[in-house]
Amino acid sequence: MRHEDKPVVVVAGNGMVGHRFCEKLKALGGFRIVVFGEEPRPAYDRVHLSEYFNGKSAADLSLPIKGWFDDEEIILHLGDAVREIDRVQRVVHSYKGIIQRYDVLVLATGSSAFVPDISGIEKEGVFVYRTIEDLERIKAYAPRATNGAVMGGGLLGLEAAKALLDLGIPRTHVIEFASRLMPRQIDSAGSHTLEASLRRLGLQLHLNKTTLSIEGAGRIESLQFTDDTRLPVDMLVISAGIRPRDELARLSGLAVGTRGGIIVNERLQTADKNIFAIGECALVQGMIYGLVAPGYEMADVVATNLAGGDKSFTGFDMSTKLKLIGVDVASFGDPFAAEPDCRTIVFEDRHKGVYKRINISSDGKYLLGGVLIGDAGAYHLLLQTVNNRLVLPPDPEDLILGGRGGAVEGAGVMSLPDEALVCSCESVSKAAICRAVTEQSVSSVEAMKKCTRAGSGCGGCTPLVKDLIAGTMKAGGLYIRNILCEHFEYSRQELFDLVKLHEVRTFEEALRQWGKGDGCEVCKPAIASIFAGCWNETIVKQAPIQDSNDRYLANIQKGGSYSVVPRIPGGEVTPDKLIVLGKVAKKYNLYTKITGGQRIDLFGAHVGDLPAIWEELIAAGFESGHAYGKALRTVKSCVGSTWCRYGLHDSVSFAIEIEERYRGIRAPHKIKGGVSGCIRECAEAQSKDFGIIATEKGWNLYVGGNGGSRPQHAQLLAVDIDKETCVRYLDRFLMFYIRTADPLTRTATWLNKLEGGMSYLKNVVVNDSLGMGGQWEVDMQALVDSYHCEWAAVVNNPELRKQFVHFVNAPRKKDPGLQFEEMRGQVKAKEW
Amino acid sequence: MDQNIKWLAACREEDIPADSGACVLLDGEQIAIFRFARRAEWYATQNRCPHKQQMSLARGMTGSAGEACEPKIACPFHKKTFSLQTGACLSGDDYQIRTYPVKVKGGRVYVGFAQ
């Protein structure tokens, strides 16, 4: 089609909606578009108008990219509005005298600020808040004002009040005729919370006030109210609502509503089939939509239909979420539904300025709507729950109380139906976002904006988009299963359950049942750890599948010698035992050092000497310290109340009790504990996998701490509990960890990855939410009861002792490669 | 070909733990012998791990890699792995270890050295 033959679409108005319409139509192609805009600049982002006072320029707010109108498809006349429509000839006349023929005319004239008919409204210092020009005038006048006021406590009014605060006007008042702020969006209780927060921020609020007149000699000086009160004011911004710009339609004989608005059908068509109205000037099903998102939807409907599509506008969700002067305010669905039509759940925290209300259907199944003040984090999830009629969880209060279980939001996002509209500004569905992740590998919000435009409008859906990206990626990751290694296509947790269920006790059997190949250095120790967690049999019986150190029940060191660490529970040791350690170290020429876990490490032992060394240590009352195992290491203690003047309880005795309970228990990784006798925390228990700290009333139990390269403080699991409860919780915590963690994962990392985190763990351990508490206590007791010193088992068994040689064909010969040097009167391994 | 190999008696069969390894001293050299009991296969390599020059491979962990189940050994120090068939390092380094033929006769294990 030649350009001249293309149908001409004239757009009256170049606001956000008119501009969106041009974008849509231009993209569809096949039209000549002529735009008349009243303002001197092309369309700009009116939603973020108040940012003009935060340093954003008019250019920053501009919507079209420079040069967008410089082609033959679209012509823009700025500073020139349509004056008259000749519906018979199908031409429009502009104020500047342009006569333009049209095939289709789209009225996108928007709205103007509603200015009530009050005496004195024409005085100097009275403004409206609508355009960049209005803002410029307000800005120019502000320096001479000390008492600024905004008439109207609705959404726009509060935005205007923020603008006045930003301009540094010393006292800013808001005058509202209704008994609450934002009467269209929030309820009285919500308003009370919002009022308290806004007052704290320096706003002065006047509710139930009707302005009788604006007083002053030429310039505004005060407001006179109907209740005979008066407020000195030297600047007034009127923000009392909007009035559709329908005068052009009126003049052309098109039908308008009694309170304004061009009457259109669901295709946004007026009685004249060639004329449409979209945005705030349109009256659809008796409604004026004063928000940008429904306006965009209208633009989309008309553009689509002009290009041959078939779309209707069937109403729009008026839910809103915004930050008003730093306070989150959100209203969604039916915020005012009240009993007996529904049941209402309300949460109020006056201290933090948070108010949340949700209205649920009488059968408790569906969410109808609600109000959020002070914390609107759950807004998008709640909105989607309303819009998609998602069935509510059994405890719907979790939706606004959050936290308890923690996984609520994550699960909620992914449970949305595919067609759920996530970004209403750009009409992007959940499916489109998920597709962008799976098919185009989009993995960030920024990339998503470029790819689907989701989140590029008001930006309110950004958190939801983020969660969807994460959720989709995670769901995709499930295809790459968490498996042990190439030999076992199961996770450690799955194998743990299988081993337990089928009572498998040898690696051979596990490999035959669930594996392939010969195993490797990854699966062998992992399965050995599972056997230890299930059956607690002497590990040397299956020495070949044990990890390097477990195989020889000692820690291999530089050069191939081993170190020996006897258990010293709680770090308490008698002088006699110290003497034995010294004697043994001297006899076998071992380097001695105090460890971080309050015991003594003896380095430099030949593999062949290990049984003899242990024989002497065991004879003196020592036992294995399991320093070589992924097992309980030490429970560090401070000296506690037996000696310390600050000590509240006997931390050493409790540490010994705990260490002796869990000694030898193998886990996915090593476990360290600590017990402190008071809040000074000298045992550094909070850096351990579990830490116990004495309180006036008992003990506080912390879990999931870690030293090492990525230090992390342990988190509080239970407060002021007695010893028995503490042990019970520890049993549960440790068994939960032992059963479910991946190989070589410390409790801190395990907890970080645990869905629902600490609150979930607390629920499982303290509230027994999985109903596993009793079983885990029994399992743990079985491990405790089957404890034995591994080294005693070796020392007393000549066959096992034979494994501790370097040359099997020359058992008494030591590795000649093993050499030492002298340092500070002791030996050290030769440098490699 | 067999003529070019000198076979030395290393140890008894039961001296090498099943699906594991042990070290023998042969002609002043440390040799690691590995016994894959499930497959009834034997392998021998130098005991020295070329990574940090430690006499350690015999104390490592045996296993297999890939669909072909290539037999391998992981050093206990830093888990460098080596093919027991070719001696090539399988964990991405440029190391190579020596391998030796092994035969078992009458309950005794023999390691072959090239003449």
C-alpha cells in the first residue's frame, strides 16, 4: 500500500495513554498517524512527576526516544490541540489552524485537575498539580512560602504534599474533606496507621475539613473552613480529583456522562464509529479510570482492533501500590469488603507503623482484597492471589504475617497460572516471563525488561519478576538432579533413606542395588558416612571406602606421617593425662601443639607406629578424638561457674556431657560445638555448628555457626531451655542435618540452603512440624548407645592392626621418604 | 614380549585389601598395587604422587571413570586422580605416572619390570 493510501488515524492528546496508543499502532503498521498535543513537550511520565523535584529533568521523564516522530508514518503537532471536530467531513481543526482529515479519530485528551468552586480560588499562590508547567510554577513560588497546604488527601494529594516537603516548605498541611486519607483506597484503620507515619514525617493533617473560602488580599493568606476554623497558609496546591477532558466531544455532539467522560462501548468506540476515546477522558461502563495501567489497556484494545484484531475492554483491576513519602501503601481487590460478606484478618503494629488487612471469602478459600500500610512486600503475591482466584493456604494469616515457614512467597509465585498478568503496565503474563527464562536464558530483571518489557513501566512488579526468574531457573535446575556422582544417580538424602530402608551395610551391596561402575573418591566416603549415620559400625571394617584420614584413623600430614588427637572432652584434662601425652610424644618423637578445639595434637607419627601409640594412650584412659572424621570434633567450653566469678552455670560439665553424648557420630561434615557459662561467650559458641550459652533461667541454644573461610554466626534456636530440652533439640537438629545434608556440607551452608531457613528449622526442631522429632531422638539414642572407640577396636585386633603398615612386603620398614627437620626444639615435616 | 619383562614376587594376594591398594618395596622402589576384586583385575603404579612428590598413591582410593569404567586411583593428599591403565592424570593436570603389569599365580602377586 502506498503511504498516501494508508488510513489516517488522528490522535487528539499526547499524554501517556495517547503515546502508548501511537506506539502500539506504529508497531502494528499500515497507518498514517497524526498527533495533536496541547503541551509544549512530547509525552512524559506523569506517574513519576514528583521525581521532578528530586532532580529528574523533564527530559528524564520524557517517554518517546528522541527522533521517534521523525518519520513519515507519524507526525506530531506540539503545543497545538484539536479545537473542533467536523464529523460529517471527517476533519479536525486545530487551534493553530491545521485542518486534518481522518479515517479514525482517537480522543486521548486525558483529564484536568478538578478545581472546586470556592471563593478566592483565583488568588495568587493557588496551584494545581498536573503538568510539568504546574510543577515549575509551584517550584518558583515555593521559596516565599512557609505554610504550604494541599487540598485533597487522596493519592495525588499526598504526592503533591511530598513535593512540597521536597521543596523545603517549613510547614506542609494536608486538608481532606473525608474522615480519612485516601478514602478510595484504604479503610479507616489503615488511614490511622498512615496518618501516624505521615505525622512523624512532619506532615500536618486536617481531616473532616471543608474549605469555605480562600482568604487574602490578592494573594492567599489563609483558609477558612466551614467549622469556623481558619488555617494560615501562603501557598495552596489543589488536588481534589480529576475531571475528564470531554469538552471537544461535547462540542461535537458526542454523548458524555453526567459527571463527565466520553461515553464509549467495550471497544472504546463512541456513538460515531470512527471516533474512539481512551484513557482518563473515557467513560467505560460508568467508570472513569484514573490510573495509567487501564489507560494502556484501552490503547491496546483500540490499536489491536484497528489492525483487524478483536479485543474488548472489560474493566480493570484498580489495585495500587505506591510509596507515599516513604510509606508503603497498597490496596488491592475489594479492600472494603466487610463482614458478614467475608471474613477479615487484620494485623496492626503501631510501633512500626504497619497495618495489614485481608478480606477472605466466608468459606475461607479465596482472597477478596485488602489493604497494606507500612509494609507492602506481599502486595504482588496477594494481588495475584485475588486476580487468579488461587485457593488460600489453610492458615491465610501467613500471607500477611509472613516469615513463619518463609517459603510462602517463593511457592506462591510459581503456583500462579500461566496466564496470570504479572506486569500490568506492559501486559506481560507469567508464561511469557518463564518462557524468556527457559528459551532465551534471561536471568536478570534488567535482561527481562529488554526481552519482554516486563517491569519497564511502573516497576511495581519487579520483585515478582525477580522471584519468577529465580523460581523458573530453580525449577529448570531440578532436571539436573542433585546426584552424588557418576556412579549413583541419587542425592545423599535419597541414598540415606534407601540404605536405612533396605538395611544395606556394605558398599558392594549399595553399588549393586543403586549404582554402577566401581565407585570413586566421591561416592565411597559419602556412602561410608551414610552407613555410619545409620548403623555406626566400626569404620575400619570397610577401610577401603573411607576417606583418606578415616582409613587410617588419623590425619595425614605433609610427607605422609599422621597426627594423633585423643579426645579431651570440654578441654578438661588432668595433670596425669598431660604427663602421659608428653611421654608418648617424646617416645615417638612427635611434635605437640594445642588445637583450636582445646585439645592436644601429636604430629609426625609413622603409620606403622599408630597402633602402638594408641595402645599407650588408651591404657592411660584416652580415647579417639575423631579429629580425622567428618564427625563430632570438640565441644569447647569456658571454665564456667565452678571458677569464674561471672559464670551462671557449669559450662564445662555440660560441654563434657554433650561431647560424650555425640562423640564418634559421623555426619556429612565435621561438627563443632561450644558451651559458654555466661553472655561473655568465652567459648565462642556462636561460631560453632551448635552453641549453648548460659542464661539466668537456663540455656540458649544456637545452631548453624561456622568459623573457617566464610565465618557465620550461629542463629538462635531456643531460649532459656533446660539441659534436657537442649539435648532433645540437639538430637533432632543433628539427625535432621545428618539425614538431609549433601556430602561435605557444614551445618551453616546446609541451613543457608534450607528452604524457609531458620524459621523452618525452628518449626521442625522445636514445634516438631514434620512429626519426626520422636523418631530422630530414637535414632540418635541408637547412635549414642552404639558408640565405641575405634582405636580400641583396632588395638585389640591383630588383623586390623596389620592394615597399619607402609610396605605390605616389609611391615617393619618405615617409609624412607618420610623426613623431618628441627624447629624450636621439636620436629617439623620436611617442606615439599 | 614376556621375555623382556622381569617379574618380581611382590606379596601374597591377601596382603592387598579388596577394592583398594597397598605399597610394596621392590628392588628399592615403592610400587603401589591395586586389587579390583569385583572385576578380578590387578594394577600397579609408582607409589609417588607426582603432584607433591608424596609416597601416597597406595593409600588412595580406587574407583572407575566413565562408561568404559576406566580404573583409577585418587591420591589421598589432594585427590589428583590417575588412570591405572595409562598412568595419565584424569583430573586435568599434566602429570603422568608409571604403570606396571601385574600377574597373580598361586596366591602370589608379581609385578613386571621392563628389562
